[in-house]
Amino acid sequence: MIDEYYISDKEYRTFYENLNNLRFRVVSDLPIRSSVNILDIGSGYGYFTIEVAKHDANLQVTGIDISEQAVRKARKNIKLHNLQKRVRIIEMDATRMQFGKKSFDMAVSFTGFEDIHMTRGRKGVHATFSQVNAVLKPHSFFCLVVMPTDEMETVAQKTEVDLYSYICDATWLRSRVYKKMLEQAGFKLIRRKEYYTGKKLTANQAKLEIKYACKNVPQIYGIDTPTFADIWRKFGKKIEEQGLGQYSKVVLIVAQKRKDLQ
């Protein structure tokens, strides 16, 4: 564990885009081979997809996300980085992928399974693992970044995972649950690594994040949220005293496909 520091208001405006260099650090540790085809699951605005593509100029990367809004923004970001020839972003439900079997050499996901749980529940997370197995070639790697609830260390980190689970069921699971799901989906756990940004939100910044979620989650995903007042009654005192984690700690799980599911 490392010490956490509050994000300055100036830093807050662009913090999610860089996360204290977190995405770069994760990508640097991935078992990426040159000239392969990589699938990014729950690609969001494309920040991790872009980081993967920048790792090697010979990579082809496909990002999928269920949100039309996220896909539009991701495509704009891909264009800004001039990566259109090597990166494509597709609107797709990860629990029902429309790719042929054994289409990819590797699959990755950077905190995408929180949103998969939000829209498809725990069964959806399990179904996605099985779908990943189907679209990966034999012995390929599946690398996912998660925030296991039992591994959050500080009050701010624990509040972060509890808060979004409460707001919209954007829920992280325990480490052993991910391990069991991966094994059931035909994967073998190879290694894991912890990463820290050492950053957390102030109470005012947390209020902005919560209000954003209350406004946008119903519009984008059609999922109702509690009111801001209700959320703040439940979590406000703790956030005012300890802050709110902002990807303060994540865990990289590297698994390898060991068999095809029947």
C-alpha cells in the first residue's frame, strides 16, 4: 500500500484521461507479442485501447463497448491519435460477441467488467469470460484489470467500490470469484500484479462524479439510480472525512486459455 493524496482541482479536470500513467504501466507489463490481433473488452472512451496500440506499431486492436455514446467518443479519440488504420471500435454486447471463433491472439480489459456487471449482472460477467474463450486462439492470454472488493486497502478505496455498486450495480467481485469464473471458462491463472495511483477525490470532486453518474447512467444505459441526496446521506460523511478513491488501487490478472469450451 502507498500513501494517498488528494487530486488538485486543476489535475482533476483531466485525471481520468491519464490516471497518473496507470494505463501505460499496465500495458508495459502485458505479455504482448508483435503483429498480433488484440481485443479490448469494455473499451469505453478508448484510452486503454489507444495505449495498447501505441505499445507496438504492428498491433491490430479492436475495442468493443455496449454504449453508443462511448463508441462515438472512442472513435474520435482514435482519430486524434491517428490510429484509424490499426484500431477499430465496435458497438457490441460483450456477453454476445459477434466474432468468429479463434479470431484474436489476445484479449484485454481495463476496468470494463464493472460496467458489464452494471448492464448484465454477475451472470453477464461469467458469460463474457466464456465468450472471450471462444474468440481467442489456443494458449492466448486474457488480461483484465479489476478492483476486487476484498483487496481494497484504504477507506477511500473501499468507499469507491461500495459507492458505484450502490449507485448503479457497477459492482466489483471478490478475487476468488474472478479466479473461479476464469477457471470455469477454460482459463488458467498465470500471474497477478497490483498497481496504485495514490490518488483520491476531495468531497467536492466526489459530488461532481456522483452527480454525473446520476445524470448519465439512466440516459446511456437505461438504469435507474438513487437520488444524489440519498447517495450523499449514505456515503457523504465518509467521503468528507477520508476522500473517495479514484482508481487508487487496481489489480491486473493475467490468465491463459487452456481449453476450448464445448
